[in-house]
Amino acid sequence: MEMTMNAYVTGLARVASAAPVALTDTSVEDRLRAFINGRVFDRPTLVLDCDAVVAKYHALARGLGQGTLIHYAMKANPAPEVLRALAAEGCGFDAASRGEIELALAAGAVPEKISFGNTIKRGSDIAYAHAHGIDLFAADAEAELDKIAAHAPGARVFLRVLVGATGADWPLSRKFGCAPEMALRLMDRAAYLGLRPVGLSFHVGSQTRDPGMWTETLDAMAEIWQAGRAQGHDLTLINIGGGFPAFYGDPVLEAETYAARVAALVQARFGAATVMAEPGRGLVAEAGMIVAEVLLVSRKSEDDLCRWVYLDIGKFSGLAETMEEAIRYQFETPHDGGELGPCIIAGPSCDSADVLYETRPMQLPLALAAGDRVLIKATGAYTTTYSSVGFNGFPPLDLVVI
Ligand SMILES: *Cc1c(COP(=O)(O)O)cnc(C)c1O
């Protein structure tokens, strides 16, 4: 056992030193490994370092600049410990439902720092938000404005605008936002309904690795902004949404630098406006590491070049963002440093959709075998809440906050 542990730790050290550039805070990973090593986990578990989330919040805040309102997109990871820590630092929250609002309030957030940013809201949820002092709502349709006017009369609204493809790894196109011309009409409509149209919002797409990709979208937003003001609306709030990237192996800028680049692009176009940002992934992804286990390594025929590696975690138990292989997580195994071979990675459930990486197989050590522990890096975002309640009897992703 001692031998195994030592080999394991050495293997990890080799991987860490072979990393191309120190683009990620290795001390966070070290803290997570220190917690994980030597502990037994009887089911897939996300270990999340709360201090790392707080540190990332401050890095983004420094980069975005004083005066920028950061509203954490809590769907990325609504762990109460994380919400409490962020609320204590003065961070705001972007909620999508009554459930998320309740979590934010329970974590100590003041209603003035909570926005209801989902463009698809239940009327009773709007009323609940309004009754609890929340006064900022998103909309991208006339019928949604009608709902807000009915359940939160006089509230401030921002209009979500549809943006074109920006090259994000996880695009948020089409479902949210309206065309620019419609946004202008909705400003008039909101004012007519007694609401206060205060600004615009957009989302460049999650995991937008290059800050330069914001330029085109911001140009388009600035045009609508000017037109809205010319139309007589006192627009004061530009909500730049999320999109701040995490390190999954492909180079990304350090959070503060990335945020500063984006802030400069925003500042050049919106000057004195109040800026709001809604980072989700960028705040929490790198703070977490999933501990998983190999259940089976097999080949489909004697001469199969690719091994199949079945883990105890899959698409239905936390790794939903592997859909279309959009997000490619980095794996660590006890055999890192040894000879590699291509693997198709799959989850444990009896559903053929539960395959994580097949189009682009992953290179993993040939020595990998059932019972091996696998660490999946930068999995603090969009994992616990994407986990089914117990498909096929497999337990949902467990969470430990350190
Ligand atoms: C999900 C979401 C975010 C967070 O996006 P990330 O790319 O994870 O930062 C921000 N704003 C809205 C409205 C969202 O729906």
C-alpha cells in the first residue's frame, strides 16, 4: 500500500512539472491533492477549495476594475459554503429561479445584490423575488416584460440581446436574447408598462478563451446602446454576462489579465456606464477536482487499437459538459509518466449516450486498470448540479468543500 501511494504521488509530481506553462494556480491543485491523497471515497466526489473561489473572485474583481458589479452565476456551483464565502466578500449573485434566490438569501446576500437574470421566469418566482426586495430582472420578449410588470411593478429591467457565434467552447447561442431591433422595441414596451429599462445584457458564450472574441459583440452592443439612448432611454447598466474561461489544458490567460482585457474593451465603448459581470465557470471551475475510479478497462476485439475505459462517473453523474466533447477535462492517474495509448472514455450507466470522449480518444497510461483512482481536474463548475438523482442506481456526484 505504501509503495502504491508513493508511486502515485511521484506520478502526479511528474505530471505537474510537465505542464506546459503555469497557467493555473498549482497551489490550489496541490491543496486538493493533499486532501484527496490517503482518503477513501466510496463514490465519485467533487472536492472544492473554497479559498480558491474567493481568490479567483478577487482576481476577477481586480481585473474588471473597481465599480464593476460581479454577480456570480450560481448555477455553476451553488454549494452553500461557496455562496456564503462570496457573499461575505461582497460578491453579488445572478439567480435563475426562486430556488437559487432562496439559496443566495440564505447565504447572506442582500437583495440589492441579486439579479434575476433568467429570461424565462415563472410568474410566481418573479413575485417572490419582488416581495424579497429584488429589483433587477432580465427579459428578451414582450410577454416576459408583461409578466415582470404584473408581478414586479416598477422594477428595473435589462434586455438580453442575441449575439452571433463568438467561438466559445460552450456556446449559448439562439436560446437566449432577442435581435437588436427587437431590444429597442422592448425598451419602449418596458417603459410603457411602467418598468425601468436600465440596460442591456449578453453572453459571449461560456469558455471564451480569447478576450479578443468579445470585440465584435461589444461593438454590436454599443450600437444598440447608442440607439436606445437616442430613443430617450436612460441606459446605465451594461451586463457583460459570463464567458470567463478556466484552464482545461488549452492555454488561457490568467483570470486578472483576461478580465482586464475585457474591461478595457468595455470601457472604450461604454465609458461611464455601470458594468455588471456574471462569471460562473471562471470563478469555480479550477477550484475543484473530482475523485473517480476506473471500473473496467477493455477492448472490443483482440486487435482493437483503442481501449475502453469505463469510469464510475459519466454524463449523467456530473460530466454533462462532455456533451459533443465540448469540454475536455484533464485526467490524472496513478500511472502518469508511463507509456500511453488511446482510450475511449465512458461512464458506468447502461445508456449508450454515456460516452465522454470517443471522437477524439484520450491518451491514458497503458497500465490503467480497474480500481485505479482517477482525478479529473478543473471540475468545480457545472458538475454537481448536472448530476442525475440516481440514474441506474449510481449515486449523484458527492461534494466536499474544504
Ligand atoms: C450561465 C450564465 C452565466 C455564466 O456563464 P459562464 O460562462 O459560466 O461564466 C452568466 N450569465 C448568464 C445569464 C448565464 O446564464
